[in-house]
Amino acid sequence: MPTARTRRRRRIPAALLAPAVLGLAFLILPLAGLLARAPWSELPARLAEPAMLDALRLSLVTATAATALSLLFGVPIAWLLARGDFPGRSLLRALVTVPLVLPPVVGGVALLLVFGRNGIVGSWLHDRFDLTIPFTTTAVVLAMTFVSMPFLIVSVEGALRGADTRFEEAAATLGAGRWTAFTHVTLPMIAPGVLAGAVLCWARALGEFGATITFAGNFPGRTQTMPLAVYLALQTDMEAAIVLSLLLLAVSVIVLASLRDRWTATP
Amino acid sequence: MDGHPVNPEPHPQQGLDAHLVVVRGTNPKRGNESATDDSDRSTHRRNASRDDQTFRLDLRLRVEPGETVALLGPNGAGKTTALRALAGLEPLSDGGIILDGALLDRPRNSTGTGTGNNSANTRDRWVPPEHRRIGVVFQDYLLFPHLNALDNVAFGPRRRGTGRAEARGLAADRLARVGLADFAKRRPSQLSGGQAQRVALARALATDPALLLLDEPLAALDARTRLDTRVELHRHLAGHAGAAVLVTHDPVDALMLADRLIVIEDGRAVQEGDAEAVTARPRTDYIARLVGLNLYRGTASGRTVVLESGTVLATAEPLDGPAFAAFAPSAVALFRDEPDGSPRNTWRASVSGVHRHGDHLRVQLDGPLRAAADVTPAAAAHLALAPGRDVWAAVKATEIRAYPA
């Protein structure tokens, strides 16, 4: 008599199992390959190289700055989308999520056109304040913010929609105006959603490549973030590329682990 | 119902004086609030169909300081809408709200078909909820899940300008008064239903509101907790100096907690009075069912009441004009054969149902007079009561209460 376990196993159709296994192998093998090729013995020394540390430091600083900017502007945008009652809200939501599907290089070109020295905002900034944005660390942060803020907005808007607005009514009956109700009741209640959005946003900013290299260039110490360094190293120093890739992989895994519950649980 | 006119000018009268008119469904915009896509055609269609069934609440309410008034009525009668209008969570379409002499809400055009728009240019006066001297105990309490019991109670005083330490001290005192001094550090998720209810009450009272609003305060509790909490709540209501309005569909809550009852059906007050008056002389089927009386509407003339169905009931007290006639199920006697003897009301009826009801059986009677009758199990066995069986029913004239409709 077959046990429950074997009966259950027998139910998986081969037509599903085979592509699933192949697909899993496709997803997992490259990562395994990265680990297999890693120069483990020289790893500490290579990680301590100044160029490596520069790229790492720049990546962490700019991704964090981009996340801060995204929080500052993204949370209010999410609130407008979730709670606002104005015409064209769905259009606005569509526009906000465009960077999610836009090829990052296109985003970089668009940023260059606006903030470049001949762009609408760029020429004004240059004439008025003698400020040049493209190919600076600021450009890195802007490029990252452009591609990663939608992740935060989508996450926070979802959290806001899920939040029970009656708590805000309860706060109002206790003397809280709309702003106080937002800061003292709504925001703490959606904090997990904001945190998840911020982590996603940060991870996306950390991995940003296309918009950065288009809008900010590839200057070591100034605009060369880790993904850019990986790309450059590929052509000269394969081992450095692998070490940098390992670093990024480690960061991704840590992010995934910290988000485990929200990321893997069905929404 | 004789309502007190709402004075448009602020006046020094204490307590609550309100004429609540809320019309829903006349303005398509209102139904749109929850729609996610404003260009969605089906949303508009849904709103259009919703417009066909308009709801209108029209209620005059006067509550003295220290008095508790219960709004009693079935689901959908408009009780919660009335409460939300008083709290400022929903704008009036017409009428006005005056609390302790201060005008809180008054739409400009008293046409009776408001738009639900609370922007300043359609109102003579609009005080938002955060500036009303109210406290609300919500049906499911709505304790802030991220704050402990103490900070939940301190929330109101803090928002009204009390310093942190002082607000916490005040909250601790409020918690102690509801017997929860040891639970100050607990999160709402760590409180039982009864405890959460008491924290919600302490939170609502912490700002010393001129008007306390309670929305089904005991509905979420199990039967046992409910009993204890009801007694507690009664004590706190008695100690509350301001006015209190309690919304409930439970007649026991209303009778035990309130000084006065207003029965609401379909947005209108159908009966008002103290517990005794309302239960002794119900004016709607809803109340009659709640208090367990057979109730009929008819026209009285002398010692008889001619019911709408044509049946004539003999009563003891003389009365003329439109009238209600009511009698208790226990006043109905059942017989196999037509009874004779003292002058009373007898009619032929068929049994449509028999149910256990306490230590006796409740028999549903069909026939010229649909009624409920209570009999002992022994009598039921003797009569061989079963659905479909024909019996004779009798009620003494002295058992029938007739009162003007």
C-alpha cells in the first residue's frame, strides 16, 4: 500500500516537473557558478583594495541617499494615490510606475535631457547657480531615485490601501487633525510596508546600472558604483568582477532574508 | 414625536440639541469615494443604480448633560449614521447640531437634499471632529494597535495640548478607574475583549467630552463578559457629567444603560420614552418582537378595537381612534374545542410552528389573528400541538392593552 508521501509525489505531472526543475537549475546554477569561481583565499585582500572599497562606499552612500529621497517624496505620492480623490488619479499612478518597466538606459537619457546643460532644468541650474548635475555623484543619486522610487511608492500605496481608515476617524474624534493622524496613527500602522518599500528601493538603487552610466558616467570614486565597477572589471580583471559580484549577491541575499515574510508570502 | 427646534444662533443651553438630517444616494459623487478608477464606466453604472434607493435619516435629538439616550433600532435604521453625524465623521445634509451652546454643523441651504459636501462654502458652520468636544467608543473599539493601553488613553489629552507626563498621569488615572491599572503597558492585541472595551471607554472619557457617543459598545463581547461589562458601563455612564448617546440594536443594553430610549426605523424616530413606556406600549413590530408582545394596529371604538385585518378585539379600557392593541404570548390560552364562559376574545387558529422558549413552548398561530402563544409542555402534549393542527385561542379582554396609535 503506498504511503501518503508517495501518493502525493506521484501526483506531480512530469509535464510540470521537468520544466520546473530545468527552470530552477537555470536560476540557481549561475549563482552557484559565481560561488565556485570565487577566489576565496584572496578574498579578504581583494576586498580591501582601495578601488573596491571606493566603489562599495559610493554605492552604499548613493543608494542610501536615493532611498532617503524616495521616502521624502514617495510617501506623500503614495498617500495622494491611495487617499486622494482627484481626476486623473489612475493616469498619475500609471505615470509613476513607468520607471518600473522603462529600460533604465532610456531613463538615463531622459534625465540627461532634462538635467543636462542644455536641458530645461539643467540650463537653469547652470545659469542661475553654476550647478552642473550630469556626471557627478548627485547624478548617480538622481538616477537611482528615478528608477527605485516607484518600488517604494507601490509598496507604501499598497500598505495605505490595506490600512483601515477608521483608525484615522478614531484619531480625529480624539482631537487629531489630518496631519497628526497621519504621523501618529497611519504612519506607525503602515511602518512595515514603508520599511519593506524602503528596503526594496534601496536594493534596486544599489543594483542600478543603465541610468547611472548614461546620466552619471563611470568615474572611479565619483560615479563608479559597484555594478559599474563589475562591468569595467569584466574587461580587465575577471577576479575583481567576481569579487564585486559576490558582494552584490551577498547584499541581495541579506535584503531577501530581511524581507522574507513579506516578499515570499503571497500579498 | 415633538422635537425641539434647533436654534441657528449659539445659545447658552447645555447638553446636545440636534436635528440630524443625512440624505444618501442623491449625489452620485458620494458613492464614488471607494472607487479606485474614476474613469471606470461600470463604477458610474453602479452608482446610478445605487441612486435609486435613497436613504434619509431625519432625527431630532435633545440630550441633557448627565443624561444617556439610547438609539435603538434594527440594522440599517440609521443609528450609526446619526452617531457619525454627531461625531463630525459625516456631514449633515440639513438640520444642525448644537453642543453646549456651540453650533457644530449646519448646512447653508436647508432644503433637505444635501450634497454631502462639507466644504466651507456650502456650510454656515462646520466644526471638524478634532475640534468637537466629543468622545467616541467605536463598535470594535479601534484601539491604536501600535500604542499600549496607557498611550491609547493618553492620545486624546496629548492632542488637546496636555504635556506628555501629565497626559500619561491622567491616562493612568483613567485606566485605574476602569480597573485596568495593571494593564497599562499591554498592547491592544494582548487585551481581552472586555478589557479592550474598557480601554476604549477610558480613552473616550479621557478628554472629558461634553458628548459621549457609544456605537454598539457591547456587541463584540461574549455573553458572560457582556453582563459584567454592562454593569461597569452603567456605572461609568452614571458618573459622566456630559450628555451620552448610545447606539444599539440590543434592547437589554438600551433598557439597562439609558435613561431614555428613541426607537429608530428607516431613519425616523418611531417611539420615544423611558424603558417602561417603550416596553409596555410598543409602537412597532420591531419593539413588540424585542419585548415579546403580540402587537396589532387598528381603530378603537369604546371597548373594542377593529384591527386592519377586520378582526375585532374586546378590551377592558375604553379608547377611540387609531390604536395599537398588544398582549403577551402568555395571555393566550389554547383549547381543543371552542371555549365558552366569561366575555373574551376567541378565535380559530392553526398552529404554524412550535418552539422551545425558556421553560415553556412558544406556539406560532396562523388564522384571522397571527399571534404567538406560550403554553406549558404538558398543555402542548394534551393538545397534541403540531404544525397544521387547528386549535381555539382565547385572550381575556383585561389582558389586552389598547393605546392610541
